[in-house]
Amino acid sequence: MPNKFFLTIVVSLSTRKVGAFTPSNEENQMFRLVFTVGSIRLLTLTFFVSLSLFLSGCTSKMIIGNALISPQKNAQILIEDFMIASDEPGINLYVRNKRLASTTQFHKDNVLLFVHGATYPSETGFDLRLDGLSWMDVLAQQGFDVYMLDIRGYGKSSRPASMDQPASQNLPIADTDTAARDFASAANWIRQRRGVDKINVMGHSWGTAITALYTTRHADKVNRLVLFAPVWLRKTASLTDSGGALGAYRTVTIEDAFKRKNTGLVPGREPQPKEWFDAWAEATFASDPVGSKANPKYVRAPNGSVKDGRLFWSVGKPVYNPELITVPTLLILAEWDADTPPYMAETLFPLLKRSPGKKLVILSEGTHGIMNEVKRFNLFNEVNRFYQDSSLSQPR
């Protein structure tokens, strides 16, 4: 069999989601609740161009039609929030679970754990309801038993004591190795809870280093791996590293976030409506119990990832060995991603020499935060397609 190389470019003419939720108004509290998704319509015309290149030849396939994902009407989704133990006393990790009330059978193909990037918590990247629907909701509607995790120092997880002190008084906290241990704690807890040997895993940005490192250490516990906006050896400046001495954490304001998301964009082609950015900012900057009370508001982000950027990615040293990844792997990102530009995924892809059915997808007209942009369903469709592709086989 020839080596197979997949490059899929997804060009969307228009994507719009119209929906309505009737959730409990206590949705941010740490308890179990049920809400109903009703009257959801999907008005989408998506233009898919798939280019599959083989060493022995070239084929192409074009599909024009509706999105692959069709949200269910009147789907009852269960939400459960948990604080679980890490491998370190006093550090607890926040985990959220969503699934359909009708999803009662759990197996390696339908259990999924997501983790965030270097700056913001999982909730506003994975479970932010825009037009009444989040990515986590979509996956739950597709039958997944889906989880998200906050690494220590982020979101609702425990914040190390050094985060209550001036940043300059302590060394960077929560590096990739520590984060991979937190991920392992959550993954083990989920596997035990559901009685499964393996789960699907997905990371965004720095979260791809976390999940990839975890996978190299625990391949026998991973079913499939999605690296969304993967970080790899860097040839361009990091947007999370402003230079200078590194303390335990850094602070990021709404103005900082706005500038970062628009880096490199052509004026007038912003892929995110202002009201969607405002909704994201409101939720994100409310997640820090200290920064949310400041003026201007800010979030504190552990500097472990920035430290690793200087010690590894920016000097040609990877944090993990991609040849140790032996599970089906999807690399997916958007063409306007300035945080983890496409050259990173394109460099990483051929190094996944032992990943069966590996795939690289570059989405059009989106940025690092495409999951919260108008073309988000192109991302959702491709990830869903990968996780449900029955042709993918595990290594012998």
C-alpha cells in the first residue's frame, strides 16, 4: 500500500446557526441540570473541496450540500459539573460532562475529553453558546459522552497558591508536563466512571501539546486524537509571549484579546461578529475570580506554556515525539490562524509516521478561534466525520 497523504481544504460560502435553548438560569452553578434544545434549524450551504494525494497518483472529490451535522429537535441534554482530584494534594480539577439523556451506553468510540489552550479556560472555547448552541452541545447531540477539562490555574480548577501572589515572586507554573498529568487524572477518572479502556481526546492550541504528550505516554488508553490548531516548532513570534522575565503567570485584558484575535486579518474580513466576541469576552473574563473584579478586567494565565515555548518550540525542540503517536490522528486548523500558523501542522503531519489514517484539514476563512466564528460548523463537521469514520483502524 502506498503512503497516504490527506489534505482537505474546506471552503464555506455561508454558515449560520439558528437555535433556541431553554436552559436553567443557574447554568453556571456546580450542579446537575437538564435543558431542552428545541426549534433548531440549520441553514448552511457548504462547499467542500477534498484533495487526496497519493504517492502513486492524485484523486479529488467535491461535495456540495448541507452540513453533515443536523442538530436534533427537542434533544434533552444532561449537564454535570465535577471537581476531581489531581495527582497533587490540594489541587482539584474542574470537569464538565454533557450527553443526551438517551445516551446510556458508553464505549471507546463515543466518550470524548477536550482541553483548552494556553490562555483561556475550556468553557468559553468549547461550551460557549452562540445562537443558542455550543460545540459541546453539538457533539452531545451526535451521541458523544463529551467532557471538558480546565488545567490547574485555569477557569474553575484550583489555582496554585503562587497565583495569589505577585507574579514576579514565583517561577512559571503549569507547564506542559504538569498539564499532561492533569489530563491523565481526568482521563483516568472518566475511564473508570464509564467502564471503558479507551477514550477519544482533543486539544486546542497548547492543548494539542498536552493531549499529544499524554497520547505518547498512554497510547493504550486513547482511541482517536484530534489536534485542533496544533502547536509545533515555531518560525514566527509567539502571540502569548510578550518577552522579558517570566513570573508565575501573566495577565491578559479584553483589549489584549481583541488585538490578538485580529492579528494578520485583512480589514473588513473579520470572521467573528462583534456580538459573538462580546459574548465570549463576557464569559471568559468572568472566569477569573480576581481579574473579574478589576478595571479593566483581566484573566490570569499560568506561564508554564510560555516557558515551554522558550525552552522547546522556539529553539527547534519538540515537547513530545510524534513518532510515538500510534492512534488515528486529525490535524485541523484554519487558514488565517496567526497563533499556530498552518506551517506548523504541515511540518508536523509527515512526522506522524505511525498514526494510521492520519489526516490534515485546513479550513478556509477562519482564525485560531474558528470554533467561535461564523464558519464554525465546517470545523464541527470535519471533527465529527473523523471521530465517526469507521474505516480508521487501530495499529496492530
